[in-house]
Amino acid sequence: MSETGEGAEPMSEAFLWKNVTRKEGRKNVMDILRGVPLFESLGSRYLRYIERVLHRRTYMEGEPVFRAGDRGFALYIIETGEIAILDGKTGKEITHLREGDFFGELALVSEQPRDATAVALKESHLYGMGRADFLDIVETHPRLGVLVLVNLARVIAERLQQASIQLKRLTETGETDRGE
């Protein structure tokens, strides 16, 4: 192939669009949002509104995303990496989150202090959506806000149901930590 490009095969349209919509090594934000239960039922137009308010940040291994006691102000979506959610009192790992998982969703509707700590287990790229940005969406696009709030309520209900089942199992087996 010459420096002028003569004799080169024409670039495919897919190749051109891939480079425009996706940076090297990064996933398409719209694809990530479609995989998050809060946003999975939204059409492309609504997803673009959500995408506009997301902030991307890199956390290094061992760096906290937030600590127990911090005021909640954002929801986080893991683009790449791994995050451990640790019990705020014991430091024991509650759950291990990976690419595509999300956490901190209660912060969208409550300023209550966090009861857990979130720490990057390796270099992690997260998207965050702050409460102020979410409330702005609710105000300027009420239908979108309602759809996200309904999905949020469903996710919270599912998590509460799972926690209730786990608590029942622990209570039945006598494995509760009574501070003894």
C-alpha cells in the first residue's frame, strides 16, 4: 500500500463507526446502560439523556469509591474492573461486583449516610450519576424520571426480598451474629 492509500482496501462502514462511537478498549456506554436493570427498559432516546449526565472515573486498586458514613450522592456502574462492598462496621466483604454491575442506587433518592464501603479491587472504570443530575432529569423529562423510579423501586424490592430470605435462613439456622 502506498502512502497515498492507493491500492488499499476500502474501510468498512462498521470499522468507521466503531472508531467514532467507541474509544480503544472502552465499551459503548449505551450498551452498558442497556445491561443495567434501572435502564434496560428505556429506548435509545431516553438512554442518550442518561448518558449525557454520566461521569466516568478511574479508581486504582485499593482506592475507595465511598466509605461507610459518607453521604450518598451517586449511583455507580462498573464499566471495567471489580469492586468489593464491605460492611461498614466489620469490614467484611458483603458482595463482589464486576463489569456491568451497579451499586449505590439508593443515593438517587436518599441523602442518608452510606452503611457500607466500596473499594476497587483492581483498576476500575466506573460511570457515576449524581442525585442532582438524576433529579434534573426527573424535572425536565418526567416520563423518563418515572420509568427510572419504577425500575429503581423494582430493584430495591428484589434486593429487600433477597435480604429477607437470607435473614430468615440465618435466623432458622441460628447463625446470626448477636455480638457475643
